[in-house]
Amino acid sequence: ADEAGFSIEERKEKRIRESYPVILEFERWMQDAYLKVLPKSRTGKAIEYTFSLLPRLSRYVNDGRVNIDNNLIENAIRPLALGRKNYLFCGNDASAYRAAIVYSLIGTCKSAGVDPRVWMEDVLRKIPYYERDKKDMTELLPRNWVKS
């Protein structure tokens, strides 16, 4: 639907038409399979757990704004997950906090299509020339930034 350029309403209609029947079939399968296994077995517990999540798992069907997957978020946090062990060596909480700010700014640059290195070099050059009492530095944020 994304590649086809569907509107939110068209995406919703397509999901109701194509995805909803699959979800209903899956729900019926779980109900049927649950009757054939012991409720306390691993399979029984897995079916019960999945069944309890079904309303949340199928929420995307009725809202064309919602993505079917969370790939954007997964891709955004991958560097954080890969560096998790490295964060143990930030030294202290204040350093970890500063590292989190830098990671957040770099992630914002990437999502805005801005080269983080070019942005950082430019912004670090500009900051000393801002008036101390000037509070509005939003023009330096990656989404608003224009290289001069």
C-alpha cells in the first residue's frame, strides 16, 4: 500500500478486505487448537498468550495510519542495541545521559536525511556566536537546520 501511494482510507479498506479474513481464520485456528492441547502445556500457554494479544496485534486493520510492522523503530534503535555493552563504560550517569543526547541527535539527523557529521560540525561552529540569553536555537535542530 505504501508503494502504491494509497490514502489512509484506501489502506484501511484494503486491510479490512485482505488482512481481516486472515486474522479471523487465525483466531478460529487458535480456538480449535486450544481445545486439542493441555491448557498448562507450553503450546496451550502460547496459544492463550497469543489470543490475549490478538486485539493489539490486529489494531492496524482498522486504522490506515498505523504501520503493520515497527521496522522504522527497529532500525532506529539497532545502533543502541548493538552498542549496549559499550554503554557500561560511559563512566557515570551524567556521561551516559550526555551519550544518550548525542545518540538522539544523530538519530534525528538520520531520520531527517541530514549527514550527522556535517550537521554537528556546522552547529558546533555556530553555537558560540549565539547570544547567551537567546533561548530559541530550534533553527539548529536537524529537522530545521540549513547549512550555511
